[in-house]
Amino acid sequence: LCSGTVIGTRRGMHRFLSVLVGEFYSNNQKKNKNCKSPGMTDQWNMNYLYYNGKFGEYDRTKTIPWGTGPVMTIGHPCINKNIPNPNHSQKDMIVFDKETGLIRNNWETDDSKARIAPVVHQFDRCHKWIRPWFSRHGDLFNT
């Protein structure tokens, strides 16, 4: 789950945001300051709500595995919690397409429209290895 990349229908997003905001409001009424904003983050709240079935409509509320779908969240492999202040990322978890140099969704099939990641999320969590990539592909995001 990544609270930074939630996608849905208008109705689904309205429900998601209503439940999430309701949880924040409820938490802010508690005496324990660790349960209140900003101590309680959107990610923690969303995880709790999702895994406890609070978003409802179980047949419609879904997650997709990391490395698939329309958004590739690369912050996941860029954070190495086993080494304090690492000087490198776990970039071996990121696959670059040999022809285009673009970032691939690792688990999408070759014929998938999402094989090349349409959206790359959390690139700012990566270390210096991502900067040269931006230099080579400025045409994709510079205006």
C-alpha cells in the first residue's frame, strides 16, 4: 500500500477520502497526542483502515503487487533500513529497459502497456544514482 498513489473511480475516491478524513478527525479527538495529526500519518491510517476492512466493498477495494500497474513506486527499493545512513540504494530492484533506458515495472509481462512504468513515484527517495537518469531523460518531464 502507498497512500501517495491511490487510484479509483469518483465514487470510490469519495468513499476512500471520507473514511480516511473521518479517521483523522476521530483520532484528533483522542487524548493521546501520538494518535493526533501530525503525529499520525496518512500512511499509518490508510494501512490500518485497509487491513481492518474499513473501506468496505471488499470485492472492489484492492491493492496490486509492487512492480505492477500504472504507478511504479521506486521509493520502496531506495530505502535500505538495514544500514544506517547508507551511501547507496538497492537499485538492483529497479530494472531499466535496455532499449529505452526507462524504468520497467518488474512483474508486468512484455506485452503489457504498463511494462514501461507510466508513472514513477517516490524517485526523490533514491540516492545519487537517479540523477544521471534524469539528465538522460529530461525530455520526458522538462517543459
